[in-house]
Amino acid sequence: MAKLVGNVLIAQGGGPTAVINQSLVGAVLESRKFPEVDRVYGALHGVRGIIEEDFIDLTQATTHNLERVACTPSSALLSTRDKPDADYCEKIFKVCMRHNVRYFFYNGGNDSADAVRIVNDNAAAAGYELRCIHIPKTIDNDLRVTDHCPGYGSAAKFVASAFAGINLDNRAIPGVYIGVVMGRHAGFLTAASAFAQKYEDDGPHLIYVPERTFDTDTFLKDVDEVYKRFGRCVIAVSEGIVGADGKPIITQLMGGDSEKDAHGNVQLSGTGALGDALGKTIKDRLKIKRVRSDTFGYLQRSFLGIVSEVDQAEAREVGEKAAQFALWNNVDGSVAIRRTGDYSVDYFLTPLDTVARETKSMPRTFINEAGNGVTTDFLNYARPLLGSMPSYERLQCPKVPKK
């Protein structure tokens, strides 16, 4: 088959990450090596930038500039929360034809993969040769097929580091602390808080994820037991924890006062309501006075200075592999990571419809029997992804006898 000669179009969608620009730069630099590529375009603000033809010419960016951008968190091409339907994707396809785009790379989560799938179907129906590759990205680590997602390792490292600092603070001035972590349906990020634990009495002492039903009475019993044992309690809780009715627990605690986002979902990330509600419940029913909560929110996604070197390398490589699959192999799909050893990976292409729309959850084997912590299986799975972690120590010396 003759090589497709034309332009490359790259866009970034959904929530930014600390390493998404590694994927962008990997795809750009690799694409620029191929003689059949005339121009490498970047669409600003994701798919919205495509239909508005808001492009920049990445062919003219210097390698030095690109390498500096690669080490910068957040989306260099900016992003969007648009969820394209069939009509929207048809517009994307028509823009691709007008600009002689023959290679389309979209870096994002499962909704981004679905957009790539629809555009790919449009091209096939029109008989227009267009190679479409989805480049995986999400801090939630909830894409199907791939072992893990670029972006997760760095966000997990931030969460673990933050809880390590919180634990040190809480040990100095004891009380109950609640940290609310992103994750509407998957608890991988919240579970990473377990890497803050070094000593036996370190927090987080309790970890709650959406994959297990949250019961307020059981939660209070857990907190009470930990507080009586250690005189303090550090809690990591996913924003998406649900009750027995399958609804977010915030609706149970807040009643009809819970906010909704633009898509009609209960607002989880943009408010401290869950932490406040859980804290008030602890104060009212356990009569513990010193109770504090924080909602990590956007801090987890693009925090400058806490980046996993493993995550950086793999994010770069999935971008490079996207260009190689499209230009060398002339195929469409989503780049996925396969774990091959302890620790090594390789990359493969999976059909777009295996990644689009649906998400995955933490396996049952990653959550302890009580539903308030994680298992060794999870720690073994996630530990390599965080890269090197900061360390801390306690004073090791005997007490002086009282007189």
C-alpha cells in the first residue's frame, strides 16, 4: 500500500495531567521524522479547536522549545470538556479533509477515544484515507485494556506525598483529618495515598474508594476505633464514594443541596462539601472536636515539581508509538501499555471500540476485606508507577526518666 502523504493533526482533551505534554512532544517529534508528513498541526482547545480551525503549526516549533514544553505540566494545546456526538465528529472529519489531514492523534480519556472512533468511522464511510490514533491519558487510571494510564503515576505520587505531609502534621497536632481525592467511579488515585505509610501508626489509617459501598455507621465505627487506638485518624476518601442506593454519598449527607455540573452529574470536584459533611458527621456523633478536611481538587492534576520519572517516560513513548503505528503500520486504534516484567512494559494497539466510552474500576483484590484500605496486590501494582518517592524519618532516641 502506498504511503499516505499529508498532514498530522494533534489535539488534547479532558483534564490536564503532569505528563500529557510528553505525549504531545513524542508524537510531534516522531511525526516530523517521516518524509510523507508535510505539516504537524496542533488544535487549540481540543476538538472544539478542530471544528473552529484554530490550529498552530508545530512543524515550526524548535526541538528545544518542544523539550521544555514536554517537562511542563498541563495541556500545552489547551483542552476542552466538549463530548462530541456524531454530528460534531462529522464536522471534525470535514475539517480534516479541508486541511489534507491524513493522521489524526487525540490525547485523552475514554470520551476522547470515542470521538476518535466516530471520526474514524466517518472517514471509512467516505472512503477518505485517514489514520486515527487515540493516545491514552487520565489521572483516574480507568481506561480499559491498558495496564495503566499515563498521567496516573504522577498524580498518584502527588497524592502519596501530600498524605505523607498531612500525616506528619497530624502526628504533631493530633485530630481527625479527611482528604478528598478525585475519582468519580474508580478509586486508583485515592488508593495511592497508602504509599504515605512508613511506620505502623502512619496515616492514612482509613481509605475509602467508590468500588465499595460506603455506609456512614460503619465509617464512624472505623474512625472511632482508629482514634481510640492512636489518638488521631487520617482518612483518604474518594469524591465518588456511593451509598447502598448507588448514588454519591454527598447526596445522602447534603440532601437536595448538592450541586450539579454542566452534564447534570452531582458536582464532586469543585466543592468541599463532601469533606465538610463527613467532618460534621464525625463531630456530631463521635464528639471529636479537632476535625479538618481538604478537597485536593485540581492540585492533583498539574502540580509542578512532583512528577514520576516513570510516568514521564511512558507518556513520551505512547506519543511516539502513536506516530509509529500510524505512519509505519498504517493502522488505527488506541495505544495501550502491557506490563512485561518487574518492572518493564511494551506497547500495543487495541481497537478503538475497546477503549471508547466505558471505564474500568479497581479489581476486588486491590481492596481489603473491610473496605477501608488497600491490599498488597494494589501496592505491588502501583509502586513502580510512582517512581522515586521522598522519604522522612522520626527521632530515634530514648525518653528521659521522669523525676
